[in-house]
Amino acid sequence: MAGDGWYGLLNVLQYCTDTVEQYRGLHPSACPNCGEPIRVGPDGSIYCKFDHWRWDGTEDGAYPPVRG
């Protein structure tokens, strides 16, 4: 039966890889600092109206900084 054993595991791994790539192509929908929905400015920049956070377009910029 197709999908059993190692081939089933490979299908799951391929699905996960495809899903990660799909989500990497999206911009964040909420501010990582305060959780407010983000907006698109007239210049096309993505920002938070509440605390003026701006997304720099990188994956690292979509998450709050690690404070340690």
C-alpha cells in the first residue's frame, strides 16, 4: 500500500518542508511586540499602529528579540 513505511515518512517530511516554505513567503499578521494587527502603510511598509514597529522584510524581523 502506498504511503506505508519509509515512503510514508518521506511524504510527511516533504509536506512539512513545503508548509514551512509556504509560510516563509508570508509577512507577519500581528506585531511581535504587542500583538496588535499590523497595517500596510501608503509606502507599502508593514508597521504596527500602536508601537510603531516596522517589519524589515526578514524572517528574524518577524519575531520579537530574545531577551536574556
